[in-house]
Amino acid sequence: MAEKQELLTKLAEISLKGEREIKSIDQFFKTYPDLDTHDGYVGQKIRLGMMEKEGYRLVGFKLGGTSLAKLTQIKDSLTAGTFAPRKDPKCGMLMDYMQLPEWEPLRISELIHPKIESELAFVLNKELYGPNVTAPDVMMATAYVTPAFEIIDSRFHDFKMGGQADALIDNVSSARFKLGRVKKDPFEVDLVGMGVRTSINGTYTGFSAAGAVLGHPARAVAKLAKIMYEQLDLAIPAGSIILTGAICASQKIHAGDRIAADYDTLGSIDLTVE
């Protein structure tokens, strides 16, 4: 057990060093193929402790693999080796340094090989805890929903991961995120049929509906509560920002890009890349 803890600490350090030095790293599964999902979450929790020791603060959580479009993309282009991607969602940590202020551009020089995803964010006003949280529980505990961009940036070479633990130890590629200006009570928004349309430099790159995320994005938050309880023994605190996962497949971004997404009655969000 002590040896496993030491190994996971070493891998978390490598992942965080890759993020800080803006250098990609070897996939862990090539050297340690037997690491499982639980090991991955233990490594992620160790990585969280390292970020907190640097003085950063946990502000929320993100989910990955919650839509068919994203699962297909993971299977087709983001998986290394012969490993199949996980069919159930996985979660990562959002730190305060990752949040982009409303008018601040994304500085691509701070990242390795970023991609952008249009998502729906939930911000809670009540704690959620335990394995039996339901979508209605999530709706009742939500202060508001808002559009969001998540910028993901795997620290692994070629943005490819394998095994059960790689992505988890690497904090599910969490890098930056931005929230929209419009905030609404979740009961005032059609969280299933709301269309979401994304463009880069005026060219549409994705169109879907919020319900592409597990049929209803509140289900993703309920899944998060279950994962947090079972794998990390943590609650989702009141005030947490939760990114519920990519509605469409992620897109590569480059310096000079202007990205926009509109969310029907929930307004729009935009981002400039420098």
C-alpha cells in the first residue's frame, strides 16, 4: 500500500510538472499498465493536495465523457494503445487559477495543445453528498445555470491517454474555463431541448442540445456526487461550479481564434485566443 501511494504521488508530480512547465509527458499506462480507476482517483486527490499547497483553491469540478459525441471522439482519436475509453463519466478538479475573467483572452502560450468545449455549468447553493443523489436533487440545490467554455489540455503526448488511470491522475485534462454572463434558475431553462451552437472564426463547428449530456445535464451532476462519494469520500460543497461535460466534440484552437457559442434563451459566450 505504501509503495502504491509513493508511485501515485510520483505520477501526480509528473503530471503537475508537465502542466507547470508546459511540456507533454509519456503516458503512464505504458510503464504501469495495472493501475485501475481507484488508483487514478487516489492520484488525482494527491494532485489536488499539491495544487492546494501551491496556494490555489478548489472552486468546482468537471465531468468528462457525458455525451455520445465526446465518447465517440475519445474512442476514435484520444485513446492510445488498445485500451477502450471508459463508458461512465469521470470527474476532475477546477482550481481558481483555471477560471478566465469575463474579458480576459486565453493565452495559448500557457498551454500545450488545447481544445475547447461548449458546456453547461451548474453553480450550487447547497451541498450534495452521497451515492443516491438524483437529478431533481441537483435542480433543487442549484443556484443558477450558465453557458461555459472549458479549455482542456492533456499533459500526455499527442493528447492521447490509455489505461484506466492516466486521465484521472492528469486531472481529466483540466486547464482553463470561462463562464457566461447570463445566469438563470435551472427551472426557467429547457435543459433538454435548449440548442447550443458553437463557431470558430465565424464557421460553425458544432450544434446539439443540452440534453445530449446524459439526456439531462442535471444527471451529470448527480453522477458527479456518486463518484465523489465512492472514489474520493468528498461532498460537492455549496458554491461549487460544475462543468457538466462537452455537448459536442472538442475542437483544437490556435492563436488568433475567436470562439462563440449561443445557448438559445441562456444567452451566449465568447472567447478570444492570443
